[in-house]
Amino acid sequence: MAWYQESFGNDYLLVYKHRDMQGAYHEVKKMISWLELEQGAQILDLCCGMGRHSMALSECGYVVTGVDLSEVLLKEAMKLDADGQVTWINGDMRHVPLSKSFDAVVNLFTSFGYFDEDEQNEKVLHEMHRLLKKEGRFIIDFLNPVYVKANLVSLSERQEDDLTIRETRVIEDGCVRKRIMISQPGEPDRHYLEQVKLYERSEFEAMLQKAGLHIDHVFGDYEGQAYKQDISSRLIFVGHKEG
């Protein structure tokens, strides 16, 4: 079983329960200005996870569809969406089970680079192109590999109630890999892997061009600062579908 099929389950909710709606609203507010879309526009949140950004986009007046492979995370998203504002779809980001097209596709919070082969990661970009209307807008919010390599925290540990969550991080095989161990009294330790392939700006730009996605802006954080290789925490591409 692939790491992402194992890791995005019930324990993921425990490891990342500190992520809140307030942070998602702050990020989305800035992104809205980048997309330059009118209210009522159709937006696809590709790899929506627990739905925080999908819900924030919906609250801002957009018609939102969220797609994710994890049934556990989608179930959590549906709980959050008590009024059924968002359309939730279970699917793989390389083969999205939708034929309609969107005014914008967003891929947020480093939900790219999950696959070992470049070809598989490129499929995601080609799907984004397929799902966009002519001149449709996109945002890909990725980590900045240069910053990650320079600032990697190799070990961290924290308590969540009676759980001990220990995370170790390494750079290997062109990826950043995080190994998570969850310890609970009276229970065997649980182990998970998370990994992201580290595509630097030039490599990412080449893949986007190949997929027919034109870059309009490259930002280095959620405040909209220009990307600077050595100091930016994020690598955020904003652009549109060519042709």
C-alpha cells in the first residue's frame, strides 16, 4: 500500500488537529485576490483533505467542489460542512472522476509531489489543465525546497492528551520524508510515513509549461511577498490555462 493510502486516516486527524479554520480563512482571503474571480465562480479544491480551505472558499461566495482520496478526511470535511455547501468527491488527483470544467483549480498546503515518479506527479498538472475552463485560473501552494533543506527540523516530539507524537524528518532520494510514531499507554506504537518530492522552482516551471499552465505570479508566502529562493517559506504558483 502506498504511504498516502496509509497516512491520511484517523491518526492523521490526531496529528494535525491543531490546524484550524481561522488559518484557512486567512490564507483564502489572500488567494481570492490572486484569482480575481467573481462570486459564484466554480472552484475545484484538489486534495481538499479535511475541507478547511474548501469551506473558507464557499463562505466567500464561490461554488466549491472538494476532491480527495481519503474517505476518512472527506468524512471529516462533511461533518464540518453541516449545511452541504460544498460538493465532496472521493477520487485520485491523477484521475479525477469529473468531466465538468472549473473557473479555478487550487492545490493547497503542499498536496503535490506525493509520487516517486515524475510522470505520476505531472499527471496531476495535466488533470488540472483538463479540468480548467479556457483561461481558467490555478494556484499551486508548494513548500520551498531550498528553505526546507536549510531549515529542516530533524526531530520533534509533543503530547496530545495521552498520545506522544514523535516526528523525524530527513532529506533522501530527492524527497523530504517525515516518519511519525504515535505512542499510547497500553497500545503498540503506530508508524506512518509522509513524503514530498522536492521540485525546485525551475523544475516545477518546466512541468507547468509542459502541462499547458502559464505562470502569472510566483509568491513566497501567504501574504503575497515575491518568492526569494533562500528566505521564502513557500513556493506558490498562480497562473492560468493557456489556449
